[in-house]
Amino acid sequence: MLAQGLWFDGIESNAAISLNRPVLLFLCKKRNTVVFTFPPSLHSHSSDEKKGREYKMNKKTLFLVEVAVLGALAYLLDLVSAFICKAIWPEGGSVSLAMIPIFLMAYRWGLKGGLLTGFILGTLQVVTGFSVFYHPVQGIVDYFVAFTVIGLAGIFAKQIKTSIENGNIGKWTTYTVLGVFLGSLLRFLAHFYTGIVFFGSYAPKGQPVALYSLIYNGTYMSINFVLSSVLVVMILFIAPRLVQIKK
């Protein structure tokens, strides 16, 4: 569509006109006039592009800040829980709220938010000396892998957001619990593996190593799953905007 049209009667064919922007000229024979039409300015498009770039930069900054803050929060929650539960699980592991920030980031930002927040949690545990390393592979699996894979709950982020927007409580609750279950299960499998390979010597005499690892790691991880499921659902029910990103 043409933005504007201006009519100039009586302009001769050899008239010289100076314009600051492109125009379209049409000769109207019946009226013996020339139509000058000004196409839409390109300025609005460049302005929109600039706003788009600024939005992407602000969104990236927001993402990095939230990952750092939620990762640190997860570490502090795990640190407090570890001191309380150390007597029950001396070889590591605890009933903790540390996974909740990871799940929230996974549902808010998707896989990248969940995976990176979980990785930061594991990294902070190693850097601060809070981790227990008996072997390099054990350390990598128990901290970097185990906490990072929690973020795979983010595969349900889109379904949760859509269900919240549509007001379907049952649906987003189901996807939320499924995400928590997936993240908890994958973390458990990582600890279960290291329990068999590197902590078998702690098993009671006569007890299969796999059974020992299952009981040891399954106890606190099953509690963590239930606790995280209940609290994450409650948080999203009270403040569903936490998983929504302003556009």
C-alpha cells in the first residue's frame, strides 16, 4: 500500500524536483497531472531492528544473571542440607531443596536454563571444596553430570507455559511433576552408578553392591523427588509468572 499521495497540477515534463527520499511518479493522462507517491519510510524498519537487537541483548543479560543467582541459591540450599544430613548419608547425598532452583530455571528458560544452572551448582561444589572426590571419574559423574542432567526437565517447559497460559491446572501440574521425576531419575542414575563402581566397599558384608547403592541413593533421592514436586507445583501455583519471560 502507498503511504501518501500528493498531486501537483500543471507540472511540465521537464520540471526539476528535488526530494530527500525516493518517490514513485505516475502520469495521469485524463487529468493531465503527475502523481508523486511517497513510499513508507525505512526509518521505522531500522528502529524496529534496533529495538529487536536491544531486546535480545537484554534477554541474554537477564538469562546470565538469573543462571548465576539461581545456581548460587541452589548451592547454598544444598550446603545447608548437607550439614544437617551428613550423619545419615556420610558418603554424600542429602535431602535438599537444591534442585528446586534448577527446575524453575528449566521451566522458565528451557533446556539451556536448566542444564547451565545445574552445571553451575556442581561446579560450585567442586570449586569450594564441598565435593567428595575418590576418583576423577566419580567426581565428574557425581557433581558435574548428576546436577547438570537435572536440567533436562526443561524439555517440558513449552508444555508447562502453554498450559499455564490456558489456565489448565491439571495439565501443567502433570508436566511439572514429570519434569521433576525425569531430572530426579537421571540424577539418581548418576549416583547409583558411582555407588556401585566406587563405593562398593561401604556395602555391608554379604549385601550386593547394587542393592547397597540402590538403597543408599534411592532413599534420599525419592524424598527429594517428592519434596521438589510438591514445592515446585506450589510455587508455580502461587506465582506462575516465574516461568514467563516478558516480551
